[in-house]
Amino acid sequence: MGTESGTELRTLRPEEFDPWWDHLVRAFGGGAASAEERELDKSLTEFDRSLAAWDGDALVGTSGAFSFRMTVPGGAVVPTAGVTMVSVAATHRRRGVLTSMMRRLMDDAREKGEPLAALFASEPAIYGRFGYGAATSQLIAEIDTGRVTLAVPEGTDEPRLRYAAPADVLAECEAVYAALVPRRPGMLARQPGWERAALLDPENEREGASALQCVVAERDGEITGYARFRTKMGWGRGGHDGTVTLEDLAALDPGSEAALWRFLFGIDLMTTLKMRARPVDDAWQYLVSDIRRCLPQQRDAGYVRLVDVGAALTARTYLTPVDVVFEVEDAFCPWTAGRWRLTGDPKGASCERTADAADLALSVRELGAAYLGGVTLLSLAAAGRVRELRPGALAEASVAFGSPVAPWLPHGF
């Protein structure tokens, strides 16, 4: 398949993986990448869904997709194309290479019957024109644990905490993660092999910190939560000044979760706890004595695109009854454009094409942003991105599209 620039776009062959991966590393700054990371990426790559753009014998573009399943409001787990590994050589900008790759990936997702596509955007300005909306956010914090204390709930002392080698308890930790997947929109049901990503620990990327550590919470001998983290010793004029960097934390109940947070706050010789990519409604925010000294920061995370509007809107449930006709604009994937009638409630939904008059007009980008319940249609309307055509329709749909739990895409891909 050719592109507008005359380059050839074809499916990646296994023997082409190393130059393909090297091109990707160069496009993202050319930092040193470990052999461990390369091997893991190769084992997870779906070659039949990965693309290479060639200009003669020069590789000038990469992209691909993973076959994921994502939780949507209501708890259903929906097939999702996880768009990934996207790069274009700096020598081949503005020649249609990226557009051709994104076009092929969307056609493939549609053919496979995936109602959704999702990605993490290295540059947010790029993907809006392809119909992706910022649908999830993540929380970053840097907590002064010498001055911030925790008020933990009843039951925090019940779980037993113990150190464990991360690999030794991987299966049990994955079981905790899997139990949490249906509870929060945006979470991914991990395919076999993806559990290895949590253990990726190349020494050259630790920046002086320890190897990955793990502490688990147990009740009656069963693991009910875990925290994976690193520690880095530091000394200042006033004495010890170490840092804990949290990589991942999950728990099945409030007591286990609070016990893990209390542990992280109390590690000897550590005065700072850093975390990134946490849910914006993470429980620790309501346990701390001084949220200001935690320096919380919210930023965009997962971007979502509807590949099949009818199937996607039917797959989720709605907080309140809704009956609304959307006029959807989509220049990139015209099969989603047009009028769609959504009827739904907390028990289920149906979305079909209709000739009825539209109640709301918006692009597929805004529909993707609101889909998981983390961005309101009212907010998008205030920005001029959604137009109300029937009085009252905007508030009705905006409330219905909400989620009682903040959506969260838990890890990159």
C-alpha cells in the first residue's frame, strides 16, 4: 500500500523488528534502551497489526495496535485497538505518512469489530484531527512525608504486610488487578504476557534508585493488595532525605489500601513519596493531613476514539435515563458520521442510526472525550465543542454520560 508521498506502507515482518524498533527509539529522543525492554516489546508486538513505512530501503515510519479489552461505564469489557509505536522520521514530515498509517489502523480496527481505539499521546495536538479525545486524566504527586500524616480508616491494622520478590507474587498481584478491572472505566483486561511489563527493571533506567521492590497485603493468607516501588537514599544538611517512587499500587478493600499507603509513608530514612499516573480520585487524597504539601497535579492521559458509534454507545450503561439523537461529524472515518439515537439507563442501552431530528451536534472527538464519563458534555459545550439543538438535551445527556468512578488508563502501551 502506498502513501500520498509515494512511500510504501506494509505489515511489519518479524525479521524487520530491530530496525523498526531502532527507528522508534530514535524518534522518541534516541535515549539508551535496554535489551530487556527490546525483548519484551518484541514479544508483545502483534506483527499482523504493526506497520512499517518505507521510502525505498529506508524505514521512515512505524505504528501498530494491540488487541485490548477496556472497561466502560457499567462494567462491560469492550474490544479496543490500543494504538501504539507511532513515529515518523523527521525527514518525512508533512508527507501524509502519519495520515496513511492512522487510516490503515482504523480500517483494521473496524474490520476486526473493535468499537473503540485508545492511545497515549506524546503530543496531544496531533491526534485530535484523527478523532481522538482526551478521555482520562492521571494524578501526579510529590508528598513531604515528614510533614504530611495519614488518618487511616478502621480495619487498616487487619491486613498483614510483608516484603516479597516481585516475580514471586506476580500471579497473585495480577489476580488483584484483574478483580479491579470491572470496577473502573478505562482499565485494561491484560492479555497474557502483559504482566511481564510490570517487572521491567533495567538498571540503566533506575536513576540511582533501588531495584524494584514489592510489599503485599494479606488477609487469611490471601493477597488483597500490593505496592511496587523503588527507594533512593539521599542525605542533606539536615540528615536523611530519601525518596520513595511508587510504580503501582492496587488493593481489593479500603483497609488493605490504607495499610499499603501507611507503609509507603513510613519507610525509614525516606522523606518524599513520588507517584505518577494515579487515578484522579485516588483514596490517599482523603487520608492525608495536608493536601497542599502533596503537590498534586492533574494531566491528560488516555485518548479515546469511537470506531463504531452504535456498538460503543450500546456497550456502556448510563447513570440516568437518556433518549437523545446525536449529529456526529467525522471527516476521518465517515462511517461514524450522521445521526444516532441513543436510548439507555443504568441497566443497558441501544444506539441505532436514525433520520429523526438531532438534539445535540458534536464531532467524534468530543464523543470520545466524554465516552468514559470523565469529561462532561456540558464542559465541552461551554468550550463550543457541543451544540444543543433541543433545549434540555445537553443536561440530560451530560448527567447520563457520567461515571461514579473516575476513568483511568492504568499503564502505557
